[in-house]
Amino acid sequence: MQVIKDDQSLAEAIRVMKNQQRAELSLLKAHFEFTIDNLNPVNIVKEKIGEVVSSIGESVTSENFKTKALKIGVGLASGFLTKKLVVGSSGGFFRKLLGMGVQAAVSGFVMKKLPITEEVDHSQYRE
């Protein structure tokens, strides 16, 4: 800070402080607009939806997801086929109830017992 001795140095100090005030006000306005934009509920929802979509995309392309989906599909299909074999095309109430129980049991058993394939290291096959 400079020492003010006369009217000219006072005017210079006032001019410098006004310029500093304008610069700080401009920064404050820009920061306020940025904050308002980031706290806008529409933008927050868009950002979260984008994060979820990108994480789903990563999950769907992973090998673990594909393996689990295959296990679930095979388990459900085997349970459905077993139910069709037990119940047949037409069955009474108790036979359908028994079919649902057998379907659930077989589906669960197949999903638990189906082996998970490990990723194979293909580096040994490269030349």
C-alpha cells in the first residue's frame, strides 16, 4: 500500500482500488454464474444420468457381466424346461405348484453349480 501525501496520490490510490474492485466483482460474478449453473437441478440430473449410463456401459461390456448373464440365462432356461417336463401342457393346481417349486430349485441349483469360466491368458499363443 502506498503512502498518501497529497490529492494526486489520493486520486491514484482511489483509481487503483476501483480497478481492483471491478476485477474482483467480475470474478465474483463469473463464480456466481458457475455456481448457479452447477447447482441447477436439471444439470445435476443430467450429470448423474450421464454417470449412470457410462457406468452401465462399462458394466455391460465387462467379461464378469457377460458370464453372470449367461449363468442366469442358462439357469432360468433349465428351470423353465424342467417345469414344462413336470407339469406338461395341462396340469392341476397342485401339479402347477409343484412345477413352480421344481423350477425354482433347478434354476437356483444350475446357477450355483454352473462353473465360471476364467479368462484365458492368450499371451503364450502370440508369436
